[in-house]
Amino acid sequence: MYSSFTILTCANFCRDELGRFVADKRCLTCLKMEGCSNLGGLVLSSSSLSTLWLSDLNSLSRMVFNCPNLREISLEFSRNGNDCTDLIATVHGLGRSCPILQIIHIASVRLSHAVVLALTASNLRGLRMLSLVLGSEITDASVAAIASSFSNLELLDLSGSSISDSGIRMICNVFPETLSRLLLALCPNISSSNFLDYSVNKWHFLSVSTIGGIQFATAQLPLLELVDCGMTVCDSNDESLISDETIKHGMEKGPNSNLHLIHQKLIIKHSKLKKLSLWGCSGLDALYLNCPELNDLNLNACKNLLPGQQ
């Protein structure tokens, strides 16, 4: 009898075979599978399953989960641009068939505001961690929908989205008493003209960056322990922005990315922050931290941040 099952690849499964496999394992609580590109369609029914991770999904004709005790789901889709899975229908069904979900992670270039609306309509009031990654069509309106539907989030990851300063302000207004992890890597529309220091010289005054947004979030969210703002403060003249970290996140610098100007300074004072990731922030040339609990600092590819400026 299985309680936990991990398969490195499900290349040999197709159509209904995975569904039958899960149905046969009546005590299965955890299933993690990679290489799911050949499934075609997916219908899973299980009264015992509580954790489900599927990766490399591609162009599924349908996705149905009848798992009333499912608490965590992770769905990672192919990033080759050919995926045509109907995510709206998929997330709409989660509320009906998986009512006690607490953790949702979806990585797909097809994520959009419409998908977020379908998710927020699913009545998942117990949701605590929400990760919607690679959705360039996720906007400030999406943040508003998330904030109005899931008021107790502890983790929010909107990396690769198109949210702006307004979205950050909504996040800060709604989640000051719950949010401990905020991930906004590669969000090119976040800028900080409202936070610029008018006392600096004209070149700094013209620099519009996410630094103010980062500082605003750390000032307004007292429970933050993890912040990831990789590739948000970039030197627009840097042609080597696609780093190992970018590849690891499944993201690339697009030709229309709103790259920010160089010579930016970041000041963060936070009593609980433990992990700060600024990977790829090549436009950052000074970093001042007063974070007594900080034990993990990622400055990979921050090439303009020199010793003595940290």
C-alpha cells in the first residue's frame, strides 16, 4: 500500500492510464511526477491524495481533479509557447472538486487575468500560498481580485507578471498581518517614480526603478521573511541579462522589457527578513541593509554592486 509515490518521469503514461494508476492506489497521499508532456488529457479521482505535483504538462485537452482532500497542487506547463491547455476551465473546477486547497502553484505562459478571475471565483477560502508564475497578462486588476478573495495569504509569487506600483500598494494594504514571502522577480512594469528622492541630481531623478517599490513593501509588510525581486533593477545597456537564475526560473528577457536605468540605490531596514534575492539587478550600485535576521542574500549578476557599496 502506497502513502507517497514519486515518479521521475511519466513518459509511459498516456490518456487515462495515470488516472487509473491513482484510482488503484487508494491510500496514496502524495504524488510527484515529471515528464508529463504526453498525457493528452487528465482526470484524477482520489479521496486520499493531499499533495500533487505535475511538471512538463503540455496541451491537455482537459484537466479534472476530483480530490476532496487535496491541500497542495503544483502544475508546471511547457514553456515552448505551444501549450494550449484551457487554464480557465482547470482552475474553475478546483473550487468544486478540491475545496480545501491551501497551496496552489501554476507556472504557465498562458496565465492571464481571466485565469485569475476564474480562480478567485472558486471560493477557496482556505488558500494560504499562491504562486502564479510566467503570466505576463496578470495585471494590477488581477492583484485586486486576489486581494479581495484570498485575504490570508502567507506567500504570494507573481514573478513574470505585468503588475505595477499600484499592485504592490494593494498587496501591502491587504496582507500586512499575514504575508511572509513575496516574490516579484522579472516584473518589468513595477516602477518607483512616486518614491524618487528629489534631493539627488538630475540623472538619478530620471531613473525610474523598482527600488522604491521594494523599499515600500519591506516597510509596510512587517512579517516578511523572504523577498525575491530578481531582474527588476536592470542596466538597460547590459546584453548579458539572461543568467543561470533567469533560466532556472524559466524566464527570459523579452525584447519589450521595461528595463530600468543604472545607478540605483536600495535601503532596506527590516527586523524579520531572512532571505533577500536581487539576482540580475545589474542597475543596482549601492545596497544598504539593516536586517539582523538576514542569513541568505543572493546578489548573483549584480555586476555594478562593488565591495564597499554593500
